[in-house]
Amino acid sequence: MFQPPPNVAKTIQITFEEQTYQVAPGQTVAAALMGEGHLMLRKSVVSGETRAAFCMMGICFDCLLEIDGQPNQQSCMIQVREGMNIQRQLKKGECA
């Protein structure tokens, strides 16, 4: 379903959960992670059920991740940058 954009010559490196990935610049963190097969981005603080990016426009908050040490970042609204360090949030405002 989600795939990296075709024919992108340049890539940038991001780290997600201690694993490095080469992704196309210009896409959001959520899109890049889903393109690499990571659909579960966090767990609900209420039910504990897994969550994935849903609306992809900053409304639902199901895509919250810790990005470069900052918790509660809407990954669907932030473009990937070279060297980004990304972690899942499994509890409210905390990291995995």
C-alpha cells in the first residue's frame, strides 16, 4: 500500500527504533515509516491497542512519536530530515 516515491535519486538517512533507513526526502515521517513497513506507530493510552497514522493531516493524533528527543510529535506533519532519530511512544508522553 505505502511505497517510497519512484525514481528518487537522493535519499536521506533516518533512524527508527535503532534501525537505520534510507528514505526519500520531502515526505513526512509517518509516510516514510509506513513506506518501510512500519504501520504500528504507537499504542492507545486508553485501551493499549496499537495505532497507525490515520488521517495524515494532523487531526487524529494517532501518529505521535518521539522525534529527536521530543515526545508527542505529529509524524504526519513533520518532514524527514537527515539524521533524524525516531522512537515509538508506548505511553502518554513517554518513549518505548
